Amino acid sequence: MLTACLFVASTFAPQGEARLAGRVLDLDGRPVAAAEVTLLHRPIRRHLDPAAEHRIVVQADANGTFRATLRDGCCYSAWARSAAAASHVAEGVTAGDFLELREVAGTAPLAVKVEGLDAWDEAATFRFCALVGSEHLDLVPLQRRGSELALPALPPMEYRTIEVLEAGGEVLWADRAVLGPEGAAFAMPPPTEYEVRVVDDAGAPVAAVEILSHIVNYWITQSDGVFWGDRFRALWPIRGRTDGDGRLALRVPMPAANRTLLLLARKDGYGMSIDGFDQGRPFRDGKALGGDPVAGDERKVTIALRKQEPVKVPLQLPGGVAYGAETLFLIARVQVARGNGLMGMPFNLHLPVVDGMAVLRAPLPSGADLEEAWTHLAPKIASDLQGKHGFAPPVEFWLPAAEKLLAKDAPAQLDPQRWTQLQVIAADGRPASRTIVQLRDERNLKVPGRLQRTDRLGRLLFELRGETRVSVYARDGVGGISIAADAKEPTRLVLRALRRVTGKVVDRDGKPVAGVLVAPSIRGAADGDLVANEHDGTSHMLRLDPSDRDGQFTLLLPPFAAEVGLHVSGRGVAAVDGTAFSWDPASPPTIEVTVAKQ
């Protein structure tokens, strides 16, 4: 009998529901009884907002089949696991489909030894979680057994980050588990204590200042729907607030090498400031100070905050009609001056949107730049676009000129009159369902554009802000087309079939190696409607199964000659040979990759 657990907490209006059916298969294609299937939707995929997410966990029956009730019109990430293995994460899952999740090699449970906990008196209160490489950012709680963490079967991922959470739920540390001769290990650095004091322009103490510290940026996903450069999560956990004397005692993990402490102070009505130590040398308000710290001050940080008016971020069309709703998700780059230039770190901001207006009550620190921004399309805008074009636009709206969003003369971020339709047809003649499409400015093809996913019928709605290059490299095929800035009619892109080619992973003794991920990067001259090197930025993101027990893996290569580079990753191995070759579909080469243990 099918059982299900449904976790729903939402701040947005009720939506219709529809059913999804599927099945879970093992490596040999046999049903997996009682497999656990997780489906997750976040309105803004990289924004961890439990109040707005829709998470469903269901259990497959004895035949490996499962059913779930999804929100109609929402896209989900989905994956399955059993006691022995896990599947890939399926992206762009919607109601009404039949979903097959097949377990893959190299995903068995793993025991990870945790080192360094003895230095932490409060270690018994720590909790641990591991990243799942999903388009909808997710983390899985881990069980601790003494000095070891039990990682369950999880989807394949090149860089699996583990987070350590303190008793209050904030992230204390994050890093990758390292595979060595004696197994996997995760190192927790020892604590170091710092004294923080915050004052205003006149030197008076400032109370209730929120202090955040930067830990690490890490790769969040293997999804082909997120560019490599957009895959990083920036960890800036809150360490506390200053007391009535403007002071806060910090106790943070500090590695022995590269002793860097990056702090960001914020309070409504004041401009943010970034301060601390960079490799032991102090910096204040993002600028390095000359010389070494004075003896006795190596662990003292004084922060000066300047009063500053809040910054309003209008998300409205001319006439005051709101186009943004619920949340504005910003990624800013905060800067620290160093001897050899600037060091920049991403910093995420989540601002509530009320009547088409967001307010940044603590303005960004000096020198910060906005890199990207997303919001939800307001219901009226989404409804109007759907009525005009016959199908729904994406709920998540990427702001095309985010870097100028806070300027007084900020350009319009949305023009409903310029939205256009794209229909993508797979090489077999069917609609290219849930296929990733890259949209770029035709005038500068070297700059990555944005990635969007077609719906079940291969359709896509997007705003045409100038002459646009559309390109696809996906299981459904390869293709590209240019759309004129003044195009009035829908565009149709018919893909060409990719070639399925088999290769083999071996060790230095020629023995097959299972569980290795091999991804191609395609570079080559123009071919037909394609421009030179059109798919270099997206071909390597196409997810394929790891090598099987016989070391066999599959590549999807183009129907034209190209130079192919192979990106190889896997648990405890590194490529040593066979990672580049010339591809000619008329005379395909034998592909063999040799790896060695790291």
C-alpha cells in the first residue's frame, strides 16, 4: 500500500492540485520496493525559505511505483533513494507526468569520520546536514554515531558539502568530506575567540547590531539548469547582536592556515560594513589597514557604522502597477581591498515586497555591487501574460538589469509588451518537454545569458530585450537560432539528434572503475545554423549516469565535428589520461579515460 508524508507550509495563495505518478528502478532496471521519493518546489529555487516551499516525501509500493499530489503549474526537483543507492535529481518535474527514477552507481551510503570535535565543549549539541545537488537548493539531515556521520544514499554530486549547525540552527562550519586511504573524513577547525565592538560616527557604542561572518562559498548543484558561475551558495550565518555597550564576543572555527575573519555588520538605519582580518592583517570598512595588528589586538575588531537612509527598490511598471511580489532575492558582491586588488564574496539578501516596493533598510557596504536578482511575478502580470500568450510564464522572474537596480535612474526591469513565445521541437518530432534553453545577447555571445526551462509542451515565454540568440544542448537534441529584436511572431526551433557514444573508465592497471561522472564540453566550428563554440557553456552541464560496474559510461555528442573535453569526477579519483579528443561522427574514436586514486 502506498504511504505518503506531506509537508506543506505556504505563504502564497492556494493553487490547484494534480497528480504525478512514477516508479523507482535499480541499476539493473528492477523495481525498488519501499524506495523514498522526495519532491521539492521553491518559488525562488536558490532561496531557502521553508515557509514558501512545498515538500512531499512519498514511499514507493512493492512494485516500485508511487504517486504524489503536486501544485498545478509548479516545477519540482525529485529524487529517490533506497538503503543501497539513490537516483539522479530529476528537474522540472510537473503534475500530470509519469516520472521514472533510476538508481545509479556510486551513490551507496558512506560513513564519514568527523575530526576536531574534541576542541568544542558544545559538540554534543551540533547537528549535521549534507547538500543534495538540486536546482531547488536542499539539505538532508545526517545521523551522528560517535565520531562518524552516516551519509545515506544520495544523488551523485562532484562536491558534496557537509554543514555543521550550532544549537540555535545557524551554520557554524561547512566543508567537503575528503576521501583518503582510510576512508572519508571531515575536519572541524578549532574555535578561536574574538571581541567585536561597534560604534557610530561619533564613537558612541551601537547596540543590537547584527554580526554575520563569512564561512565559505560552495557549489550547490549538478543541475543543467544552473550555470557554473551561478552555482555557489554564500554562507554568512548570524553570529549574534551587540549588547548595550556595542560589544559581542565571537567564538568561531578558525583553520590553522589562511586565518581570515570576514564580518558583516548591519542594523536598520545604518550602512552595512565589512570588517575583520584577511590572512591575519586587519581591514576596516572593506579596506586593508597598513601593517600588522598591534600586539594584543589580534583578536579585536572595531567597526564604525555610519547612519544612512533606507534604499527603496521599486518593482513597478509605469503607472504604479506592481510586477514583483512576495520576495526580492538579491545577490550582491561585497569587496575587501587587498594588496593585489579586490577580494569579492557573494552576499544574499531577501527583501519582502509590499505593493511592488522592497526596502533595503540597511544599505549595502561601500564598493558592493549587485550581481543578480529574482522576484516572483505579481499575479496580475502573470495572469495577463498567460491570457495573451495562452500559457503561463515562469513564476520566478530574473531581473535583467539587476546591477543597476539600486540606481536612481534604474532601467525598467520588465516590459510585458516585449514578451514572446518559443516552441522547441525535439529531434524525434515531439515537443522538447522541460528542456533547458540558453538565451543570450546576440551582440555579445561570449557572455553567458540566462537559462530557462520549457514546459511540458516544449514552450517558453520570455522577454525579448534585443536581438537574442537561443541555443539548446540537451537529451532532446542540439540547435540554435537567432531572434530579431522586433520579432512579432512565435519562434520555432527544431533540434538535431545527438549521437549516443559509449566510453570506458579504467584505472592504471586497466581495470574498470564504477561511479565516475564524465561530462563533455563541446567546442567547434560553426555548423549549419550554429555559431562557433555555441555549446561550450552548456554541454558540460548535461547530466549523465556515472560509469557502471564495467566502467562503461555514455556521452551525448553532436552530429558534427567538434573538439571534446571531458570533465571527470568521482569519489576519490582523478583523471590522468583520455580527457580530450577530436570528434568526427563519421569515424567515432574509442573513448577510454584512465583515473587514479587521489
